[in-house]
Amino acid sequence: RGLAVDAAAGLQRHGQALRLLRPLVERRPGDEALAVRYLTLAVEAGQPDEGLRVHQRLLASATGPTAGYRTRVARALTDMGRYREAIAEYESLVEGAARPVDASALVGARLSLAQLYDWTGAPERALAQWEEVARDRPKDPDALRQVGRRSLALSRSDTSLQAYRSLLKIIPDDPEGLKRAGQLLAWDGRDPQGARRLLERFARVRGGDYEVHYLLGELYTAARDDERARAEYEKALSLLPARSQRK
């Protein structure tokens, strides 16, 4: 029967493959591999509710699902474009509804969940997952950059600044960290000297950034250092495209 299921699926006869597989699933309701296969075939056959019925039955079984099973189901649902159902699976996984999951798999689930939140228009929930990843991996530059960028986009300046400062502790000359942390301090206005130090350091490391030189000009103007302010404004102007190019 298993070979017949494979043959029917190979011929794109998903409804027939589903009918052939159903007796096996009914006899072995706790078989996770069969449940995942059945769910996939049910969606391809246009009968997603039937696949989810078997999935829910397995979830309610005495032993419950393993973390690996929930991960496979979530991936299958994502591939099928069933994002809401996939989100529910990943949420259950990160909330501990499945049997113990190792740290690496948990991070993977959070990253997948963040991506799904992005796709479904929930940026704050995506940010929350990246924050969890950054807490689990406090020396992961990519996680810190994501938290910094996403927090900034959501106007959560303090969270963004904290993330970029943590990034600079790991990579002191990181251009993004220097620029964004400097900008955030400058915009906040509480630490103009700290802002200048970071932006000057960015200029030494990377240079050639209109926004940075203009902001340094503003900071020097506020500090009544007209000579340095003029030098920074001139650098900013030199980076603007010629008028003919801007048209």
C-alpha cells in the first residue's frame, strides 16, 4: 500500500494517494511520519481540513507530538502557503507545547516564526522573536543587527540603541553600529559628545557618508565649533550628486 501511495503521488493523483494512505493512518494514529505525509497529500488534494483532522488527533494523543514532528508540520504548512497554521505550529513549539527541543532547533523555530510574522504583516511580533534570539545568542552580530534595524523601524529608539551598543562591544568598528548608534544619540540629544565620537569613528572607518557628515556639522554647530562644523558641511556637500545628475 505504501508503494501504491508513492506511485499515485508521483502521478499527481493526490486524491487517490490520500485514499490509499487513509487506512494506514487510521490504524497508526500516533505515527508522526504518516501524519505529516497525510497532511501534505490532503492539502495537495484540496482537502486541508482532512489533513488537519489527523494532525489534531495526533496532537491530542496520550504521548503528544515531538518537537521534530511539529517542526516538520510547520515547514510543510509554510511550503503550502498555509502561513496562519504554520505560525500556530511554531508558536506552540517555542511555547513548549511539544516534548523538549534543543537550543539550536528552538532558535531555528524563532527565526522561521519571525519570517512568517514579516510575511503576514506583524513586524512587532517578528521583532519579539529576534529579541529572544539575541537573548539566547548575545554575541550573535546578525541577531543584534536585526533587533537594531527592526526596533528603529518601529520607533523603539532605546531598544535599537541598546542593540547597536551591544554589537559594538563585539565588533568595535562595525560601520552600521557606529552610524546608527551615533545617529540615535544625536537625535536623542542627551549625549552629543558620545554621538560625535561614534560618528567621527564611523567617518574614519568608512567615510563618504552624506548623512554622517551633515549630522556632524549639526553637532559641531550646536557646540559652537564653527570651524569643524564648516568642514563637515563641506564634506557633506561634496558627496551630493551634481545638479544635472539629480534631475
